[in-house]
Amino acid sequence: MPGLPTPETVVAFFVSNGTAAHPNAGIIAGNGYSWTAETCTGTAACKGGNGGFFGDGGAGFNGGKGGAAGGFGNGGAGGAGVEAGNGGNGGAGGLIIGNGGAGGGGGEAFAQGTKGGDGGAAGMFGNGGKGGAGGVLAGEAAEGGTGGQGGNGGAAGLYYGSGGAAGKGGNAIPIGATGGDGGHGGNTGLLSIWGTGGAGGAGGASTNGGKGGDGGSGGLFSIFANGGAGGAGGASPTFGANSDHGGDGGHGGTGGLWSGNGGAGGAGGFGGGDGGNGGSVGMLSLVGAGGNGGDGGVGQTGVPGASPTIGPIDGGPAGDGGPGGKGGHGGNGSFVFGNGGNGGVGGQGGAGGQGGNARYPGYTYVGDGLAGGNGGDGGNGGAGGASGGAAGAGRYLFVIASNGSNGVSGAGGIGGNGGVGSLGGYTGDPDGNGGVGGYGGKGGAGGIGGTAAAGGRGGTGGAGGRGGNAGVNGTGGDGGNGGNGGLAGQGGINGGDGGRGGFGGAAGSGGTGYNGGNGGTGGNGADGGTGGSGGGDGGPGGGGGSGGWGGIANGGTGGKGGYNGTPGTNGAPEVTASAAAVSANAVALRPVTASATAAATSMPTLQSMFSDLSRELNYIFFNRAPALSWQSYAPFGPGKTIRVDAIAASNNGYRVTYGISQQPRYGTVTLDQATGRYLYTPDSTLVTPGIQDSFTITVNNGTAAALPGALGMLQNALHTIAVKLGIAQPDTVSRVVSVTVPGTGYYGNRAASQWWVKQSYNNCTLMATAMAVGQVSGFEPDEPTMVTLAKTTASVVYPGRRMYLDEDIANGVAVKDAVQLMNTNPDWGVTATTQRYGTYDENGTRITGATAADAQIALGDLEAALAAGNATMVTVDAKYTWGTQAAYQSPATPNYNPLTHEAVVIAVDTAKGMVYFNDSGPQYGKDMAVPIGAFLNAWQTNDYELTVVSANTQST
């Protein structure tokens, strides 16, 4: 007869956490058991334990499912799949409140990709779990295999919450395979009063990219829900064949039944994938905007031509770029209070491949030198995406049109540059002539623009090779001709501008001999492209290449420069349609002529009023954030000013305003508000050595939309609510602009080594202070003076004691106390500041350590301080710096701690990769050279603590 259960067993049945022996928790409270590698051995799947009514589900392992929560708690995560195994599904969240668990990733496979686990569903209130990533298809599987499909996101809570994001499709390694499709985002709850559908997963990369997953939709009877964004299509290889193709983007999810926006379509993958369609609003939508269509993917870049190292001497021709993808269609908005989505932009055609460079033909001992090889021709640019996406429709009160904008087609791809011709062969025969230099390859033609889009720029011709050197009595070889520039792409129909003709390549110079060889002829610039029918402008012609120099000796004849190309022909003007034939939704591509009749003028005025009202309402309730990118140019002028152009699109019909949200550290920026042009000028002390700097630019598409007075207050309140609801996007976007000022890379002055002194005690900070003071003031206090000052001055770091206890006590002086000494001693005439690059609270307690990005900022600050003539003290782990020296020996004192050693940096030479110290610790510390890598390792241990000492400005 079985015994009665013990009290512990009874209690555990109701309240306990799961164990490996009993994975499920007690039925009232407790967390389910999470499996580990130690407890779930082998390859069998282990399901996470279920939680109690109050408790979380446990995590699965080896592809096991996550455990479910009871009433209140989160579902457990599914386990990652073993080899060739699917990922486990996430556990369900608590029936009342709780989030679904994340799905596990699919395991690596060699025959067919494995699926990621689906995210767990929430109960009544909560978010769905994230889907797991599809497994990678590895090895050399048979052609036709696919990467694993990403797991679907879990459904949100019945009444409240957002759907889970879907997992990414798995990559497929074998040639000819297809990346896995991304999973579908989770839907919001059936009766959702608030939530957003999960984002679709991105497609996996492979020869053919996988399709992006669709975004999650609002629940069938949802009151408010935004559709999730579609996932991006998977990328195909950078250099591909004609059969390669990027994956199509996923479609945006549908908004809630009564209100909410549709999700944006996913962008097409690199290699010409088509953008996904934006999601529409719900069937009975009262308020909502359609999602934007996804942009088409850029076409693949053509395969570069072969540059042989053995065998043939001519460079190989390059492959053509692939076509860009189509833009997705915008979703439809509400007809009561809504805005249609914008169509996606067609992808730019892929760039043509670079022509192969020719090989040197070799040295000849008898007879004339061999002719150099010719460069390969560049590939042609791919055609731009055939079409942008169509705009979605929207209305206000069923009357006022509020349609989105049609997406523009993609521009043609840039033609590939021609390969470089090789050097003509040399000869050792006294009477032999040098070989002719090889000809540069022809630039590839630019791609044809899509509808109303510009044609691509022709590629630059390759440079001709130099003529070979002759024997003492021979004639040097003639230089090779430069390659002709590539033909410009034709503008697309309906008014696309023609592309720029390619530039001709530079010619090679003549070889050296008794008579110098003649220079080659520069390549001709190509004519500009023809504008597309409908009034497109012809493109500019390319510049001709420079002629080669005559060879040295008696002198050869210099080569002729190439001819410049001529501008392209403008396209035929578009035919103006009659007013009766113009659709109400037609988009004008060219300004309308002033020949309209008086009878037709009243309607445009009414349309204009509706248009202005629609635009204002769209800004308030459905604003689309502006787009922003930037382009920088080479420095100009004696101050090395760098021009940066902001490339912005308002996306809401109002003009953008530009701004600077974060100033640069080492220079100044001015802004031309009318053009969005920024001019960065480095500090004068950094013009010669150069510097890397950054600043943050912003664009705002709401300033021009602002209404005055009380209307403006109401407008701002409603717009703020719309942004918080997620149906409108913020007015401002920012981008960090990185600029590089070229220079010598040398900062400071190694002559400052004259201020080096050797410390006698554990007082490195005091002696670093003395050296820094001497460096900037010309007066260096000696060691006894520094010791006496520190022993008689109250510490600001350790209140109630002196800065320095005694020469024979190991405790040194704190850096902040040394800074206090410098700032309060009027005889020295210096100012010191110190900084650490980690995160610290107000009491100086470290919160987070410095990052790799902080290292670059700290190094830049160090360089700038040295360039300005200041002294710099750093806190380092001395074993890293001393250990680079040939005379290094471990400290004789066993308890000496070099972790917080203070030294002075007198110079940084980035060109040589060295940092130069005045270090009072070792005998070899004067002008001690340390590699930058070792210095950064030593400095990192103290969060790149930097003290800058500058001389005070003398009053007059």
C-alpha cells in the first residue's frame, strides 16, 4: 500500500518551481523548468516546463517547445534546433496577462533548411513572441535547396498587445540555392483595442534571395491596430550572373477593422527584388492611412573582368549589371478620414562590372619588347526598375482626395570602368625597341532609366599602359591609348534625363630609350545620353582623357588628349492631353502651360483649396517622416573646408527645414538653409595634421506646416496624439555625418621630451603633473616641491586628509587632486581638466565601461589637444606600455601596482602607428615610443582617462 504524501510533496504540488525530474511548476505558483545542455543530453527535444497560475513557462532545449504560463506569466522560449532540426515554438503567455515566448532558431542543415520556431501567443493582454530564425542550409547541397523559413510571430493578446516580430529566413550557402522566406508577423488580438502587427521577417541571402515575410494584421474585429511592416527581401550575391535575383519584399499588414494604419511594404532585396505592397486599412476603417510600398532592390553589380596573372595578357571583359526591382504599391487609406500610401521607388540598375586589368607581358632579352596587354571593357549598367509603385487612395469625408504619391522608377545603373592597360615589355637587347603599352579598356554603357527616371552614367575608360623601356640604342615603346568613355544611358520615357557620358581614360607615357617613345592618345569622352520622350533633358558629355607624355631620352612626342563628348539630345516634348482626357488621379510630370481656358480656372482653385486642406490634415494625423541622406566632397581651400550636401525628401508636401542637432568636436559647421548645404571647417590647429570628426544633421517637415496662434496649439496637440498613437510619424530625422580632414597624422612635438624627469617614489601622478606644467608654462616644479605641496594640501577626493600621505607610503595622489593642484596654484598659470569616457554617476561610481566608439573619441580628443599645443596626461596599465620596450623588466617591488599609472603623452604619429610618452616610472621613459594598439589596450583599463593641461591666456 503506497504511503501518504509528505507535507513537502503536498506543498510542492501547489507551489514550487519545476525541476529536471518534474519540469512543470506547482499549479498555483512557480516557474516551469528551463532545460540546459547538462540536463537535456543527446539530440532529443526537451519541452520546457509549464508555469503555475502565477509563473513563467520554462525554456525548451534541442528544439523543444517552450513551456506555457498559467494565468499570469510569460511563455518560455523554444529551444534552438539541433543539426537538421527545427526550432521549438515559444510557449503561450498567461491566459490573463503575459507575453508569448520566443521561437527557437532552426538548426544548420545540409540537405534542406530547417524552420525557425513560431513565437508563442499571448492571452488576453500581452505581446506575441518573436519567431525564430530559419536554419542555414550549408555545404554543397543539390541545386534547388532552400534555407529554412523563419518562424512566424506569435499573436497578440485578445484585447491588448502587439504581434510578435517574425524570424529571418535562413541563408543558403550552396550555389544556385534560394534563401529561406521570412516568417509572417503576428496579428493583433481578435478584439484588439490597441496594438501593432508584428514585422515580417527578412528573407535569407543566397544565389536567389528569399522572400520577405508579410507583416501582421489587425485582428478581425479590432477597434484600433496598425499593420506590421513587411520584411525585406533577401540579398543575392554582390557580383552575380543573369539568373541571380534578390528576394521580393513582404507585404505590409492590414490595419484594424475600425481604425489604424496599414503596414509598410518591405524593400526588395539586392539584386532586383521587387518591393512589397503597403497594407491597406481595415474594411470599415474610420481613421487610417495606407502603408507605403517598399522600394525595389538595386540590381546586381556585374562580375568584374579577369585580371590574369598567368596565361593571357589582356584583361577580361566585365559582366553587365542587373535590372533594378519594381517598387511596391501603396496601400489604401480610409475614405472617411485617411491618406493613401506612397508607391515604392523602383530600384536603380546595377553597376556594370570593372573591366579586368591587363598583365605585364614579361621581359625580353633578345629583340624588341613585347606589346602590353589591353584592359578589359567595363560592363554595361543595368536598366532601372521598370516602374515605381502606384499610389494608394484615401479620402476625407468621401469627398476630399488624399491619395499618396506614385513611386518614381529606378535610375539606370552606372557603366563599369574599363580595365587598365599594362606596361609595354622591356628589352635587354641593346638594339631592341620597347614594347607598346597596352590600351585601356572601354567604359561600359550606362543603363536605361525606368519611366521618367534618369539614365545611368557611362563608365570611365581605362588608362593606357606606359611604353616599355628600350635597349641603349633602341626606341622606347609608345604609350597605350586611353579607353573611350562608356555611352550614357538614355532617359526613361515620360521625361527622364539622359545620363552623363563616360570620361575618357588617360593615355600612357612613352618608354625610355635612345629615342623616347611617343605618348598615347587619351580616350574620348562619350556623348551625353538622350533625354526620354516626354521632355527629358539630354545628359552632359564626358571629358576626354589626357594624352601621355613623351618618353625620356632624345624625347618622344607627347600624346593627344581625347575629345570631350557632346551633350545629349533633349527628348521630344510630351503631348498635352485635353482636359477631358486627364484622369482625376493623374500626376503631372511637367509644368502645365498657361494656355488653359478661363472656364477651366475655377475648378483648379477649388481643387487647390481641397488639396491644401488634405495636406494639412495628412500632416496632423498621418505625417510621414522625412527621408535624409548626405553626400560629402573633397576638402577645398587653405582651411580644408568640407562641403556636405543634405539629400532630403519631405514626404508630406511641405518643404523641409535643416538643422544641426550636435556640433562637431574639432571644428565648426555653417548651414545654408535654402540649399541644405553644410560647410565643415576644422580648427586651425588641425588643418596640417588632419582629424576625423562628426556632427549630426536634422531635417524637419513640420515647421512649414505649422499654423499660427490658437489653431497652431490645436494642431500641435492633435499631431502629438497621432504620433503617440503610432498613426503619424515624427517630424524630424537625424543622421550622423562623418568627415575626414586629411593631413600628416602627426600631433604634438617630441621636443617636449626635454621636460622628462624620473620619479623617486610611488608618485607618478605628481611627476606627470610637473612634466605637464613645465611643457605648457616653461617652468617645471621639481620633485621636492611637488611632494611638499601634495603633503600640505587638503584632498578633494578624500575629504579630511591630505592629497599625499608620505613618500614612503604606497598610496599616490589621485588624478582629480592633481587637477586641483594645477588649477589653484597661481604661480604655474595653467588650467587642467580631466575626463573619463565610461558612464559614471554623480558620486563617481562607474555604471558602464567605455566602448570601442569611446576609444576613437578619446583618441581624437588627445590628438586635438596635442595639436593645440596643450599637455596631455593619461592613466594607463603600465605593463602594456612598458612591455613594448626592449629594456623592460618586471617591477622589483612585488606590491607595485601599475594598473593606474600616470604618464604624459607628448606626441601621436598615426602614420607610423606610434604614441610617444614622457613616463617618469622607468629609466627608459623619456620619449618612450609605444605602438598605438598597445597604448589603447593600456588606456582602456581606465576608461581612457585623459587630463588636458593648457597655459592660461595672458591678460594685457
